[in-house]
Amino acid sequence: MKNTINQIAEVAGYLWQKGWAERNGGNITVNITDCIDTSLKNAAPMSPAIAIGKTLPALHGQFFYAKGTGKRMRDLARLPMENGSIIRITDDCAHYEIIAEKPVMPTSELPSHLEIQNYLIETGGKYRATLHTHPIELVAMSHSPRFLDSATITHTLWSMIPETLAFAPLGLGVVPYALPGSLQLADATLDEIKKHDVVLWEKHGVFAVGENIIEAFDQVDVLNKAAVIYMTAQNMGFAPEGMTDEAIADIQRVFHLPTHR
Ligand code: 13P
Ligand code: ZN
């Protein structure tokens, strides 16, 4: 568990350094059920049972680390257990209780995190981490209707540099603007996460999944790097040419990249 918490703190520091985590911006949730010890498993709750807003059956018996609402990534980087908490899903799969280390209320985006964590368990993969952050250039692109189409923005980003395609092979999904923290945002995110590891929230940020929080961060990082290259070329006064479709197809073939989940 120490290793998982250290990774979360490490990524929180990167998010702050990149300028993606102004004030309390962004949140992290990691499924820690596999590494929770017996004393913590049976710990008395520090909070009443709090409604998730949905019943999520695959979350039965699961434990998560979640960033606290209103908490800053730059503080979490130093003190992860004071700026986040460990929660246990109650037996009805519709509530959670805080069990450690302090009664810090989880992030306002918990509906999205838990709905996607529920899906990740249902589909039986190795993914344990969910990340929401505010990457500047990707959010800027989401202000153009032209890029609010998954195929268009994915092709633009993939064609900027081969590594984007190699390390974000499922591309970028797009979720139309919805109220932060809402179930509507969570439901729309789930639909897109079924096809992509990273989803763009229009005029807000991104939501990403990964085997661990480092992997989730890396996918956002490579996609945002491509957005920076795109914008840098535009700022130099020309539209970037982009790799050809043939070059993109070659990389998909040679590196046996997955094209769907
Ligand atoms: P929290 O402080 O509740 O995690 O909210 C931050 C955020 O980015 C909401 O979208
Ligand atoms: Zn946000």
C-alpha cells in the first residue's frame, strides 16, 4: 500500500508542476483492495455511510484511496493521507464510509471515479487507477467545436509525434460539457471509457484510467504533449502537416497496437 500511496503523491506533484492543478483542481482515486491489511479492513468507520448516488454492485467489498474535496494536489504531494482518505464501500454497494486516516470528505468527482472503477472491475482487467486533471492545451482545444469529435481530435494528436499513437493507442474520447461532479458527467464518461483510456471533458479537463496512477498520468501527458506541438506550430504561423495516414497505420501494425479495449 505504501508504494501505491507514494505513486499517488508523486503524480500529484507532477500535476502541480505542469500547471494542471490550480488550487484544488483535479482528483485521483485508486483501488487499494488488494493491498489493504486486516486491521484497516475491519477499522471502525470515521463517517456515517454517505450515498454514492448510484448502486454499483461490482464495488462490493472494495476499498479506495480518494483525494479529498477542496484539497490541493501540491499539498497532497507532501501529505497524501491528510489531503485524501481511504473509503470502504458498504454492503448495499450504494454508500461508502471513510475509514482512514482522517475524516477527509472524498472528491466531488467521486461519482465519475466510482462509476468507472465499477466498470473496470466488471470487465476484469488490471486497471486500478482513475485520474481527473485540467491539462491546459487539451482543455484549450476543447473550446473549438471542430475538436469535439473523438475521431478528429485523436487523429490530430496522433499525427503530431509517433509516441502519442504508441502510448495512447486507444485515442481520446470526448464528453460534451456537463456539470462538474454530476451523475450525468459520470454516465457520459463511462460511455467513452468503454472505448478509450483518456476522455476529454469539454471546457473542463480530462478523465483517464490506468493500471496504476503513473500509467494514467503518462497517457494524459503524451496526449497533452501532442496538443502542445500542435499549438506551437500554429503559433509559428503554420498548420502542422501531421504524419500521413500511412505512417500512422504502419506504427499500428509494426507495434501491434490495440485498436479497442
Ligand atoms: P475536488 O476538489 O472536489 O476534487 O474538485 C476538483 C475538480 O477538479 C472538480 O472537477
Ligand atoms: Zn475538474
